[in-house]
Amino acid sequence: MNKIKTVYDIVQVMRKREQIEGTFKCDVLKDGENIFETENEFKKDLNGGKSFVKSKMVYDHDGVKVKNEFESEGDFEKEMHRGHHFRGHHFRNHDECQAVGCREPLKKLSMLLDLLNKLELEAVDDKKKFRLDLDIKDYETEMMSHRMHQRQMKAMQDFKTFESGRVTITGFISQGHVIRNMEISFTGSYLDLEDQSHDLVVNAFTSMEE
């Protein structure tokens, strides 16, 4: 099955869509204890950038279970761009900008090609099933470069680095080239700030409307 053609079709459909809508659920277990869980409904206007999020969240903060529910609506894309512009102001040297600007896209392209190479596809009835099985240590640098939301970090303040683990991503693609659902699971361990090892299990599931 042609993986490049499949990815191309998905991207083309996403480019033509006016909005995306779906749900996202996730729970995190540390040493067998649930330290974070969330349920979210989301909707995003791909033309105007307007987004809507309804979220329920429970996380462990210093041994206390904290519950939080909120709804948010606005132009998050504009706010993210504004924040990115502010954070990027420290690039003063033109040569430095060129060097970083060249390396970073190449690193991302290399990672994307590696993921594409590891992607497994198979036909199941009228859909396509995809699967990725990854060693977390191969992508730790890329993952750690993206900060988790502050509310989520409260449950993982002792995190230092991954010790081991595997990520499995599975899902189904419809005949209309839409990723209808995707399940992500991680099982492994990490080291805390005192180099103590902890078991870590993460399960996430997302679904999108056709």
C-alpha cells in the first residue's frame, strides 16, 4: 500500500476542510496511580482560526486531586503566533538565524521521513488501518523540545528524562481520507530529579468527525 499517497490524500483533504471537530481523552498513570486524566471536546474553524474547547481535567498536585472544568473560545492561532513572535525576538545575529533556520527544518524532515518509513498500513473493510511502533529514546529530544501545558506539568514536576519506553499509535482512515480515530499508548519508565525510577503509562484517544 502506497504510504506517501495515503499521507498526501490526508493532507489534501485537510487543506480543503473548513473546520475540524472531535474529542480527545487521556489518562496518565505513575507507579500504578492515576495522576492525570482529561476529556476534551474541540472545534476549530480552519479559515478564520476561531476555536472552541470544552475540557474536564483531574490531576494530582502534591498528593491532592485537583478538578478543573472550563470552556474556551477565541482566536488561539493569533495568540500562538503572537507568543511565538515574542519568544523568537532573541535571534539578533543574521548568521545565527540562517544556521538555525537551516538545521531545524532538516531535523524535522529527517524525523518525518523516519516516521513514514516505520508507518504500517493495511486495508480493513472500507477503511485503512495504520500503526506506528516507536522507541521513545529515538525521539526524546524532539518530544522534550515541546513544553506540556502548565496544568499537566503540575503532575510531573519531578520529571527529568525518559529511562525507557515504547509508543504505539494506531488508528483508522476513512474512504474520504480522514483520520477518524487514533489511539496512542506509552508504557515505560522515567527518572525523576533525584534519579529515582518510576513506571509510566499513558493512554490517549482522539476521534474526528468526517
